[in-house]
Amino acid sequence: MGRATRRSRTRKNRPFWVELPLLIGMALVLALLIKTFLVQAFSIPSDSMQNTLQQGDRVLVDKLTPWFGSEPERGEVVVFHDPADWLAGVPVDEPNTVQKVLSFVGVMPSAEEKDLIKRVIGVGGDTVECAGDGPVKVNGTALDEPYVFPGNTPCSNDEGGRFKVTVPDGKIWVMGDHRQASADSRYHQDDPNQGMVPVDEVVGRAVVVAWPIGRWSTLSVPETFKNVPDKS
């Protein structure tokens, strides 16, 4: 009985500096698990999603639901891996060692990963089309898009801006909210995916603008997409 009591006192009297590395290690492992399976931070790299998202915003991306077979839906803002060298030639800042460690465990966004963020306009089976200045039509239904950047038109009268495509199963058609400043699906129709993004390249749905604090908001699906029939 006395021996057990001495052991208990030894554990209770262990200096904090001895336990600190263990606590830090447990916190990093927990952060890594959260990043891998639940939520990951993502830094907005460009102006292509203005005014919904501003360059430098931090968003939280839901990575959990795809594990249960959920696929992107129309109107969602999603983060996805570069599907076919869309970011070729775009410079990437070289992070320092601390940034690399923190981004690896998910505490801060990675500066090395070549990911993009856009809005899902069409999913497998949908027909998406643009003519003139718009509106964008999905399965023959015109979208009311109040999120489009002020002064932009939903469609544009240029090569790539005029199109009619049918999205194959397992892929999505994406567009930026800043239509005249977004090199999205419209301008990659000559790549191997014909501008589509494979669903298995999608990291997850951006659900919250977490930083800066003054811009905190949720990223909900606009009402207009509820009026789109499933297929044309």
C-alpha cells in the first residue's frame, strides 16, 4: 500500500516541463487527425471568388462528409486539387520550416499544395450553358446569381465564355464568382477533363469563413439552385 502511494505522489509531483513535450505531441497528433478526417484550413489565393471570398481569407473545409460517400452539389463552394495543371506557371511561396510543420498538422493552411476553390455550377448529368452576357443556364433553368462580382456579367462574350456542355457522371463544372477574373472550367475545355473537375479530386466543401474575424460567415447554398431540375 505504501509503495503504491509513493508511485502516485511521484506522478502527481512530476514537473510541468517534463509533461509539456507529451502534451504538445498529443495536441499535434489530434490536429493531424482533425486535418486528415474532419476539417482543414484553406487560404484564398486569388480574387476569383470575390466578393464571396477575398484574397487572404481563411476558410474551413469539411472533409468528413466525403468519407461517407457524399458528393459535391450545385451551389457549394468546394476546394479541389489542381485537376490538369490549371495552376501551371502560378508562383508558389516557399514556406519556412515552422510553416511547413504547422501546415502539415493542419494548424495553418499549406502554401505548397496546389489547390483551387470555386463554386459548383453543374454536377454529373447536368447541361450547363452560357450565351452572350448570360444568364447561366443549368438544365434549361436560368440561374439568379446575386453572388456574382458587382459589374461582372454571369457569362462573357469571349472564347470559352460561350459554351454548352454536359457534365459526365463523376465530375463537376465549376466557376468563380468573379466571372471576369476566374480561369475556371470555361477556360480549360481543351484539357484532358474538358474543363470538368473529377469528384475524386475534391478535398471538401468550404463551409465557414473563419478569418479575419470581421468576415466570419457561413457559406450556404444559394436558393437559385433549388429550382434546377436534376437533369435536362
